[in-house]
Amino acid sequence: MMRLGFSLIVVAHGESLGDRVVASFTMQQQMPLRKEDVQDSANFHLVGPNQCDPQFGYRYQWEGARVPILMFDNQDDIAGIQIVINSAEFPLYPGSNMKANQFVPQTGLSKDEGDWGVTAYFKDPAQICSSGTRAQDGSIGDRLWIANAEEPSGFLEVPLRHSENEMFNGRWKSSGCAPTGFLFPGSAGMGLHYWSMQDRQGNTPCIESDPVFFLYDHGRLNGFGFQISGFDYRVPTVGNVRPTGWEDPQAFLRPPGREMVEFARHPMEPYVFAVGESPKCSENINMFDTSNHGDVTGGTLHVLFRDPFNISCASSPDFSSVDSGYISGAVHTGYHLWLVILVARTVLA
């Protein structure tokens, strides 16, 4: 089990993971936290058996897409979240960074629903179908565990607090940080990104990047994300449908239809990656052209557990007072324009 520097890192079971599950930084979709709420929502439908699966509980999938799937325990509380792929449309490693039976086990679902995926738990997975202790009021859980068959316990245990600059023996390194107000005054923030990378010169091959990253603010976990790298222009959407605007190399990209997967283009520095740390293989990510690495795709889904309007990055510039002239110059192309427009779009009903 990966437990870097536990003299400095505390995984505080009993401490709250957070009070919300917000999927997609750009769309800010608040996820239902109780099974009766997800059952009453037209945005989700049941997948798998209508009985508690001892590995996944009860699962409900976002309507019209594969991502995300919410998991609920036998006490009807949210217990975790999954992203899944259809391996017939979007291949496993080496056709992507989705490595079977490592971070990516089989889901027990059909290919159309998503037969392989990454699973994150907010509570003890062993109690998902038993009468385990309910989370304290206002909390979604006491942990973030990512299923990983390479770990002796079967899970990567992510620290809720840390005082290290690098986690898990350097496997995940801190990089770009996005505070509240980094796009425009009052805009949502993400926090300090921890990416799996071999070094800080962008030398991690996209195919070898782990499909999860973590978000911290002043040493406290405030979210994480799924990250799927594809090749040969494949994307992890239903039917391999490309994001809206892909034909225009200057366009911002929106997820097609009801998809929630985020598709970024460069520049992604300094808010997602620190300057000079973006993977070299992603220099033309999501361009869908014949440029160098132009066939590489990247789909992410940020999942936030705490208030994204109260994030301040240590040593980051103060963006709370930037004027509209600065913003119009800073966000006129690429990733920044993509974010500004998507943050402003009306959320799905």
C-alpha cells in the first residue's frame, strides 16, 4: 500500500472528506447525496442490478453519457463515484492510459454502460452493503480510496491532509494551482493539482500517466479528478463523439450532448500545470490533427468536495482584483477561453 511519509501525512478516518460532490469544474454539477434524490432525478438511471452489489452498492449513471456513475450504500448515502469506458470504442492500455486490473478493474456492466472503469470510495468499501456507521451530519464520508489491484489492500489511500510537496514517493507531484478568482473576480477555483509525473520537465509519457489526480488547498484535500489519455483521436464519450468545436484549432471545446467529460487545450499553465511542467506529449492535445502528438486526446472530470469559491493558493497571485482588461487579454484563446465560456454556460436541467 502506498503510504508516503506518514510521519508527515495523516489519513484521518473520522475527519470529513467534505460536504458535497460537485462534478465538472466547468459545469459545476451538484451530485445527489441520497439515493431517493438520485432516483427522483431525470438526470440519472440505474445500472447494474437493483440490489446492493458488495463491491459497488447501488449505481446510477448520468443520463445520455457514461460519466459519471454514482454509488450508494445500503443506507442510501452516497458512497463513491466511478468513471467508465466502453472498451470496444475506447481501448484499454496500450491504446490509452487505462491499464486493466491496476487502477482500472472490470465494472460488471455491459460495454454500452461501461465495462472497465476507475472507482473512488468515500467510505469503507467493505461496509457498502452492511450496516456500517453513517457519515457525520453534513459529511459525504471520511476517506478517498481509489481501487487499485497493485496495492496490497486493493486501494490507494489518499491523504486528507498532507505537509509534503510530493506524495507517494514522488509519484504524484504538485504542479499548477488555480485559486478562486483565477479566471475572473469571484470565479470558482480548483486548488493545487498533484499529477503523476516522472519529473518536472514534462517527460512522463501520456500513455503512462495514472488516470487520477488530486486537488489540495493549503494541505487539505478538496477534490480529485479522473484523467483519461487517448490516442488515434479516440475520446471516452458515447460513440466516440468528439467535443464540440474540434474542427477549429482556435476554438474552445465543449463536451458533446450531455457528456460531462472536460476537454482542455493548451495553454494549461500555470493553473493546471506549473510553467514548464506540461507533458510534452500533450503539446497538441485535443487538436485532432496531424501535428506532433495531434492525435493525443485528454478527457478529465474534476470532482470537488469543498467550496470552490474559497480556495487560495499559497504563493499564487491575487486574482481577486484583476480588471476586465487583464481578463480579456489573458483568456482570449485556448484553455482560458474554454474555461471562461464553459463556467458561464447554463448548467443542464
